[in-house]
Amino acid sequence: MSSLALRARASMASPYFTSLATVALLALLLGAGGAAYPGFLSLQVLLNLLIDNAFLLVIAVGMSFVIISGGIDLSVGSVLALTTMMAAWMVQVWHWPPLLAIVIVLLVGTGFGALMGAMIHFFKLQPFIVTLAGMFLARGLCYLISINSITIDQPLFVSMSQTQLPVLDGYLSPSALIALLTLAAAIYVAHCTPFGRAIYAVGGNEQSAQMMGLRVARTKVLIYAFSGFCAALSGVLFSFYMLSGYGLHAQGTELDAIAAVVIGGTLLSGGYGYVAGALSGVLVLGTIQTLIAFDGTLSSWWTKIVIGVLLFVFCVVQRALALGARR
């Protein structure tokens, strides 16, 4: 076998191959959309991918930390909905200052995640079961607040919803900017701090990380606390986007976040992945939705079908790469 073929095989066997495949897939989707629909590649359409999916990007960032550590968090969609309900109730019914309401819901989300992380580590429970219980609990708490949708007309929320930040010939929303800043901060934490290195170590082999002297308990609690914070922050952004709080908001969003992270190249087995991949994964999902919207003849359910097919493909590719690495 030639050296070129060997290098090609080694590249395809590398875990980052799926991340590169995601970027290539995104470019292919955008190119196909641009060829099929006039205006698809206009700057504002591309910026709308960030505007419409800002809340999902923030959740996917938190989910990236969890999956890299070898866990899973099914509660994030319900925490998002609970955040919208709490924020709406506090600013509309209790007339609390909006910034105070935002700080409170962020603290609640962070504490909720930390509690689940502590239960997972100290009681040796499976993340799937603990976060599933958290999902049901948070969704149920929404309906203790109100069974109806609560419209938000508080000036700060309305201003955040309607503000347009100029970007060349287009604009971004404040929520999209917050999402990008969250992503940038998470990338720095994951790749440039001891905490970030501990996340990868725990995901690679928790027992080895423990023997190396890493503070595994602290790391796991902080991972889920960060995921809860991201879920709460995405709830705040979703409140800006929808100007309402409702217990039915964001149903299935936890699955969209997992899909975005996996499509972005993070291994479900933990220990490997790029936080930046959350962005490419979210953009792929958003581009599929936009393509279907531009077509106008397909049901929105085709989005789920295409995402399901992509997930199957990426999971098979990840498995094949894992087997190839062992040979």
C-alpha cells in the first residue's frame, strides 16, 4: 500500500474525520440550496440560521460537555421550558425587575444541574435515569406555575426580541450574539483550562482519571451544573424569541441538542469531541429546516426524517472509526 493511501486511511480513522465530514456536509447543503433556490445564500438567510437556533446552540454547548464526559442530559428541554415559565411569571405576575428574574432562573438551572450531577456521581446512578427523572420533574413544575401560556410584554424582553445588530448588509439578534459568546467561552474552557482537560480525562476513563488524582466528583458536578446553566440561559433566549412562557415549549429539544452534538463530531462514548462541533451540528439542522421551508411542498416532519437518517449514518461512522482505531 502506498504512503498516500496509508495517510488517507489514517486520516479517515482519526476521530476528527466526523467533524470534517460535518463541515463538508454543511457546505454541500448550502451549495445545493443556493443552486436550487434564488436568495438561499443571501447573507440574511445565513444569519437567520443563528438567530432562529440561538437557544439550541447554547443547549448544545452544555450538552457537548456532558457527552464528552461520557454522560447524557435529557432534562435540558424541560429546564428550558421551566425557565420560560419562571421568568414569565416573575416579570408578568409578580412584576419583579427583569434582570433579577433572569439571574434567579440561571441560578435555578445551575443548581438543578449540579444536583443531578451529585446524584449521578455519589449514588453511582446512570445519567440516563437521573436526567430522565429531571426531565419529568422540570416539565411537571411548569404546570404548577400555570397550565396556560404566559405572554411577556415586559419592555426589556420586547427590546431584546426586536433589537437588530447590524452585520454588513444584514443583522443579528442579541440572542444570537449571546449564543456565539457562550460558544467561544466554552471552547476556551474546554481546550485551555485544567477543568476542560479533566472533562476529557473523565470521559476517556473515569477510573484512570481518579487514579491520576483528578477531582472527578467536582468535575462531574460542575459538568452537569454547566449543562443546567446552559439550559436555563437558552430558556432566557427562548423567552426573548417567543415572548412567552409555556410548559409545552421546547418538547424534544434535548434530542435535537444530542443530534447536533453527535453530528458535530463528538463521540457518544465520551472522551473525544470538539465543542465547536456544536455550531456545525446546529447549522446543519438549521440548514435542513431552511431547505424544507424554501421548498414549500414538504412537511416539516421531513426535518425529523432527514435528521434521523443523518444520526444513523454518523453513529455507524463513529463505530467504524472506533473499530478501525483498534486495528
